[in-house]
Amino acid sequence: MSRIGGILFFKVDGVQYDAKGEFTYRLNPDKKEMVPGADRIHGHVVNPQVQFIEGAITDSSSIDLQVLFALEDSTVTLNLANGKTVVLRNAVFAGEGDATTSEGEVAVRFEGLSGEVIPA
């Protein structure tokens, strides 16, 4: 049986951060929506949507949060337990910068111009 989830590695511009919990990503650049009329569905529209990777990292003493929050034009990767690699390019830090003190957790969200999944 193949592994589908679990351990992952989170990197920004090749620097690995201590990932916590679950990460979420969206790489679909387009959102399709049906257009209903009074008589039937008339078709659909396609609008761009933001591609992103978000989750949480541990705030170790070696991380300069101000540098992290200021990142632009970065490459963000998630190496997944199933062997795939999620890549987000031309990304900016788009999070709020929220952190907790109980576990030293920092919420991170990067939004980018393009993304892809590299198969295992």
C-alpha cells in the first residue's frame, strides 16, 4: 500500500522551515462558474483565482520573521509524503503574520503567479 499523507517538508527559496500540522495548497489558476438563466444554464464564466500554499511553521530562534514577512518573488515548495512536490513560483508572503506563544507557531501563506505539482 502506498503512502498518501504524513511527513512533509516546507521550503522557501531553498531554505527549509519546521512545518507544523496540515498545509493547504491551490494550484488551479482558473475558477469556472455556471451562469444560470431563468430558463436554463446559459453557459459558464472563467475567472482567475489566486494560487497559494499555506500552513504553519515553528518559530525557532534562527528565523527572522520580518525577513519572512517581507519575501517577494520567491519559490515555495512542499515535498509531500506521497513523493510529489508542490511548487509555487513568483510568490509573496500574503499572510497576516499571526503567531502563537504556547507552541511558537507562525501561520504562513504564500500566494504566487504560477504553480505545479511535480509527480513522484
